Amino acid sequence: MRNFLYSVIVLLCLVTGLALHLRNQTPVTLDLYLAAWTLPLSLLLVLVLTLGALLGALAMLPGRWRLGRRLHGVERELRQQARGTPATTRAPEPPDGA
């Protein structure tokens, strides 16, 4: 059932993308001071959407790494407690804003 749902969502995205392309074939000029390119509007929209998604994922990486390190430390403490080894005491971590 899950694969069917994913297939339907992918199909809807493809149909929407095709409709976007067919309705927005007007050439536009992208002028970046040093260079200028003329592309179809639909291609420019897809490129900007992809760039935004990549920048958003890149912005989330530091928080993801910090949480991964924190999780690794907690898992290590739990393994030590399960073995009966006393866990080392450490100062509590400050909140994210501090």
C-alpha cells in the first residue's frame, strides 16, 4: 500500500511538472551582471526550486550533526548502564540558544 501511495504522489508530481512546462515555455533572460542566459521559464523555476532545496538541506546540517553527536553520547551512557559500569557525570548541555 505504501509503494502504491508513493507511486501516486510521484505520478502527480510528474504530471504537475509537465503541465508547468507546457504552460511556461516563454523564454526569459537571467542576468547575473557577469553573464546572461536565456532559458525557458519552466526550466528556470525548476533550477531555482532545486537550488532552494539544496540550500535548505545545507542549512540543516549543523543541527543534524549536533543532534547525532548528542544521540551517540546518550547511547554510550545507556550501554554503560546496561553493563553495570557507572556512567561518567557531566555538566548538562546549555539550550540551543545559549
